[in-house]
Amino acid sequence: MSAKVIAIANQKGGEGKTTTALNLSHGLAIEGFQTLLVDIDPQANSSSIFVDPDKLTLSAADIFLSKKDVQDIIQKTQYERLYILPAKINLAEVELSSLNVEAPYILRDALSKVKETYDMIVIDCPPSLSIFTVNALVAADYVIIPLQAEKFSIDGIRGLQNTIESIKRRINPSLRILGALVTQLKSNTVLTKTIMPVIQNYFPVFETSISTGVAVGESHLSRKTLLDYNPSIKQAKEYFSFVKEVVRGIQN
Ligand SMILES: Nc1ncnc2c1ncn2[C@@H]1O[C@H](COP(=O)(O)OP(=O)(O)O)[C@@H](O)[C@H]1O
Ligand SMILES: [Mg+2]
């Protein structure tokens, strides 16, 4: 069976993309899927949980620059069935000419070589609608949008929807929006109640949302996924039920 590719995208930073990519990919591995996490953010946040990005000889940039074989870049992680295609800061220096008609397809072509090796491929996107995010959306079967129930998080939602729709229309008609995942939820405040319907106007919203908790930051500091750091904590349980929703969504 060919891998399902899931992009975790939102052009705003701090919305929970990396936390979601880490715990979704680890959760899928726990569920028994051979899983590859692909980091295409020059900040290399998700890579840094598994490797020292400064010490990498090969990284995501080599896919875009020299078209290196992905198999040579992928590394094992400390978790069973979970692999990482890491990024480092030099990804920020990659400039893809907009005149290069191949530019949006580089990641898709590269991943096509490992689609039979993995069941699931999760892509952690940078906080921009750059050519990297476009590459992820072109390579993906599904997109998940983590976002907070905050005004500033809603402000960019139409731009994101337009980008997804235009990629769908022009390049990747099979791209499906799996849903928006509300992260860092404080409580069912008035704010949340007002903003939820606004989000639902644009995207389907996952039943599960992820509440705010200090363990999330602690897990990053200890270079573990939250599911490993403390599987019994509230936010880890929420991520587990989100993973189950994703699996159900993909099988439908
Ligand atoms: N559920 C949560 N509870 C508390 N802090 C969180 C939660 N999710 C993310 N964070 C914190 O918010 C910040 C941004 O999250 P991150 O996943 O890096 O977002 P992005 O990749 O979209 O920039 C990080 O410092 C992270 O530790
Ligand atoms: Mg990030």
C-alpha cells in the first residue's frame, strides 16, 4: 500500500504545527503504522527532538538543492516505526526560482521514492505560505490546520483557505482538508464560543481539541514527544484521540 501524506500547515507561527506533527507522527507509529516525519521548516523545531540539526550533513535542503535521494537523508528516531527527514537552518537559504516550473513538485517527486516504504508521511510546514508549504500541499493527500481560538489566528484563515483551494484546483485535485485542530484551548470561554463557528465556516473542525498545558513545553525541552514524556497527562490523551480521529478520517 502506498503511504498517505498528511501536511500540517498554517502560515501563522505558534499555532501548534510542530507539536501536532510530532505527536501525530508518534501516535501513528504507536498505532502500528510505519511513519515518516518530514521537517521542511528551516527552524528545524521538530527535527531537534530527534537529531542535532547543526550536525547534519544531509537534510531537507539537499532535496531542493541537489535533489539528493531521500533515502540517504532519512534517519531512525528513538521511537519504533518512526523515522525523520530532518531540516536545518540552511533550508532558509534555498531559493527556488519562480521561473522553474518544477519548483512546486520537488518534494512530491522526492517522496514518491519512499511511498512504498511507509504507511504514513507527516509534513511539518514552516510558518509561511512559501514555496515549501506549496511543495507540502502538492505532495499531500490530506491537510490538517492547527490553530488557536484567537482573533489573530482567524485573520489569516481566508488566505490559507484560498491557497489550499487554488493548489487543489490547479495542481493537486485529490488534496483533502481533513480538518482544523484547535490547539492551546484555555477553556470554553466566550471567546472560544464566538470563534468556533467562524472556523467552521472555513474548515471542518476535529471533535478533539487540545487544551493548554505546561507539559507540552516540558516535553519539547526534554526532547521527547508529549506521548512519550507523559502519556497519561490530559493533553497527551487529547492527542491520542486526535490521532484516532485522523485514522478514521483517512479510512473514510
Ligand atoms: N497545547 C499546548 N499547551 C501549551 N503550550 C503549547 C501547546 N501547543 C503548543 N504549545 C507551545 O506553543 C508554542 C508554539 O507551538 P508549536 O507547536 O511550535 O507551533 P508552530 O509550529 O505552529 O509554530 C511552543 O512553545 C509550544 O511549546
Ligand atoms: Mg513549527
